[in-house]
Amino acid sequence: MQNPLQMNQQNPLENDPQMQQYFDTLPKYVQENIKQSGAKFCSLAELQQCAANLTQSQQ
């Protein structure tokens, strides 16, 4: 089992309230694409860029 510090470093999306709040506002298909990709984001800006790319590709 991993210690909590390692888990925090590996998945900031689940441990950063600001990132989680933004993620929760995304359309469900974007959330699913991100979850299925297994992508890990180091910052809110990275998450926002990924979401923007996904929403643009659906238009």
C-alpha cells in the first residue's frame, strides 16, 4: 500500500480541491475521456488545457 504522500503526488486531481471543483463542472463526456485516458495533471492549467482540447475536438 502506498503512503498518503506518494498518493498525493501521483494524483493531484483527486487531492486538489480547486482541480476537483473544475473537473466536476466539465461535461460528462469530457470527464469520462479524462478518466479513461489515465492522464495525471500537475496543475489546474494542465487540466484546463486538456479539457479545452477535448471540447474543441467534439465540435
